[in-house]
Amino acid sequence: MFTQRIDCVLMKRLHEAAELIDGPLDVRTLAGNLRDLERVNRWLGGVHLSWRAVAPYLRAARDGLRPVTMLDVGTGAADIPRGLLRRAEQRQLGLEILATDVRAEIVDHARLHTPAPVGLELRLAPGGALDAADSSFDIVHSSMVLHHLEPDQAATMLREMARVARRAVIVNDLERGTVWWLGALLLATVATRNRYTRHDGPLSVRRAYSSAELSAMAARAGLSRRASLHAPPGYRYALVFEHG
């Protein structure tokens, strides 16, 4: 982990470099890109990483009178919320998720291509605003979202996530580093022909915040880090924050 931290320092974050998925969207290319991201989340540990972060809160509330509620910000194909709900149901743990995204094309894909299980609601959130009252959800979660944002935008998003969360804020994202960038470049070259994935995958690593950078940003938003989890071999983290 020490060498990874050194690598993050040496590989400075790439600012103001737009990913294709953040621009005008071709619906067919988008669909292929979202399927690629689903495969990454399923086979490279993204869903399991979020589950490891969320599960302690579900177990703690096992004997409660209501399910744990979660807001998933920037849900994409909503494959992580679906995976969390499947695991919660298998373990008889109560969970309800509102999954939102800023792009109508992405929400439409999530609604049309996979059925929503019980406990999942999909909603468009124009402009990225968290249109919810203070402490509306037990958990506020995001996966592969914050690296799309510049530092001031990311800080604002963390403050909003903290405002809406009662119990925890969970951020699942990429570690920046040369090894992870080379891995993303290789995977995007050999595993897909989708032009969004080939362009955005390696770029996402270059634009990612290290876990240390994100923790410092969260601290300024009034959040304390309670857990730091990594997907083997360390290319991706889930940070769990609580108030104060």
C-alpha cells in the first residue's frame, strides 16, 4: 500500500479531461459501455466491495422495524444496487434503494434492459442535485462517480451526500496509479471494442482521486473515515464515512 501511495503522488491527477460518457451520447454505444461496466463490477469485485461496506449496517439493523434505506448516486445501469438487493434478500436483511442518475439515456437503459427487483426505485436526477431532505437515507452510496468531478464539484457532492445521510456515506471508486492505468489500458484494448470503454477506462484511472485525497476531502465535509476496503489487487477502494 505504501508503494501505491507513492505512485499516486507521482501520477498527478489529470484535470479537465472529459470522458466520452459525460458528453453527447449515442444510445447503442452507451448500452455497450454500460454492459462493460457491469462485467467489471461483477468479475473484478465492484459489487462485492460495496457489499462489504454496506453489509455491517444491514446486520446492525436486522431486528429493526424497517429496512435500511440507501440512495445510490450516479447509478449507471443500476447493477450494483441490484447486486446488493440480491445479497440482502438471500440473507434476509432489509434494504430499500433509490438509484438516481443525471442522464436520461442512462436511466432509460437501466429501466429497460434489466427488471427492477423489489426494493429498487430508479429516478432521473437532472443536474446532479440530491433533491432530498436532510438525513433522508440511512446510507448514501456512489460508485465510479467522483472521479468524473473536479475537486470543487467533488467536495460539493460529498457535502450533499453527508447532508442526506443519517448513518454513513460510502464511496466506491478507483485508486490512481501507473499499474492500475496500465491494467485499465490493457483490459480496454483486449476485452472490448466499445469506443466509450476504450477511451474512458484508462482515463478514469488518470482522473481518479486516491483514497487519501478523498478522505481529506470528506473530512472537510464533516465526515470521518470508519473503514477503508480494497478490491484485490488494490485497484479500487470503498471508503466508509460517518458524521464527525
